[in-house]
Amino acid sequence: MKLQLLPSTIENGKVTEKQHLSCFVIDDKVAIDAGSLAMSTNDFQKKQIRDVILTHAHIDHIAGLPLFIDDLFAHIAKPVEVFALEKVIKVLKDDIFNWDVYPDFSELENDNCVVLKYCPFEIGKPFHAGHLDVKAISVNHKVPSVGFIVSDGKTKFAISGDTAEMDVFWNTVNEETDLEALFVECAFPDNLNELAQISHHMTPSRLRRELEKFTNRNCPVYVINIKPMYRDEVVKELEHLAIKNLSILELGRVYEL
């Protein structure tokens, strides 16, 4: 299985390692979140991706979805299927694809098909998205949010999405003995712990305590969702903590799991 966190931040005309938006592409076919889906996918990925799985509805996780469908509108032969909690789908319908902010693509067809299809899932109940088997897990964020366990039948990984301290996620992940990787957020440095707490995010010290709940000590752990203005601080603090098997996920790099 191949996984890539798409770049999303440009400074002085060049793509940087900072992450403003969240969008992971699996095997060039399925996206988890859609923050930079329209802006950073290559032509091959644009032709392939028709399944988008959302952790939650915050703008940094959905910003590229309307533009992605808009770009492909005339050409796609099957709908873009958006997998999300019912509450997240309601936000998309009420606040994004509502004809005021953007057209309601679920009502529009090209010469081949309706271009947007909503696919609600339930927490804890496995579902299929493209070639992947997926199970959503409750996490602890400010809005309805989930993490996922994702498998292609051979390889399996877990991803937290945005979250603060949590128990259900770890209980579920610890039942999986064959994880190839864990992707977990760490948004703010320790000196912004109060802000992290209010907004339901992690800091390096809080993440270290959370990872004590993770029983698979040999599984590689990759940090995601570092707020771009605090990236250098967070990276230094994590390096100082020297957490076993932990590294920062590199934007744009294709990981073979």
C-alpha cells in the first residue's frame, strides 16, 4: 500500500514542508480528507480518485473537495463518492454545497452520471471505499470526528485525524496486532497547551502520554497535522522527547507500507 500526504503550503513561490491542509492519498486511488485534493493531486491521481473519506468537516480537511469535483465535472464517468458521518454530510449539504457557497453537485449530472454521491458510514461498522476496507473510530475533537483503521487486505494502518486525549481509539487500535503504521496528530507546542486543550488538539508532551496507551511498541508512529506556524517548535520538542519509533511524516513523500 502506498500513502502520500499531499503538500498544501506555498511560500515564496515554492512548496514547503508546512501543512495548512490535510489530504492523504492511498495508492493514487482513495483520499482521506480533501484539504488539498484539487490543488496538489497530479493528473494520474485526478483520473483515479473517486472515493473520498472524511474525518470531519473543518475547512482544512474539506477545502479542496468542491474544487476537485468542479475541475472534473464534465469528464468523470462515475460519481465522486464522499464517505462521512451523517453529521459531517449535513454540514457539507447545509454549508458548502448549498448553492450559496458552491453548487449542490449531488443534484447535477454530466453526460455520464451524477457527479457527487454521499455515502454515510457509522462508527465501528466496516465499510468499503474503493479497494479499501475501512472502520471509523471515535476520537476527541471539537466537532463530530473520527479516525480510521484502513486495510487493502494485505496491509493495515491506523490514523487518528484531529484529536485530543482519547480512549476508544486506543482500545480499538490495540486489538489490531498487524498494523504497519500509526498516523497521529500533534498540532501545537507545549507552551500553547491551553489553546490545544480548548481546541481539542495534541502537544508533544500530551502525545507522549497518549502513546503510552498504544500497546504495539514496534509499530512505526508518524506525526501529522502540525500547525504550520509552530512546526519548528513542535518538531524540536518531539525530537527532545525521543519517543520510540516516532518520526514526522514528510509531505509529498510516497510511503510504502
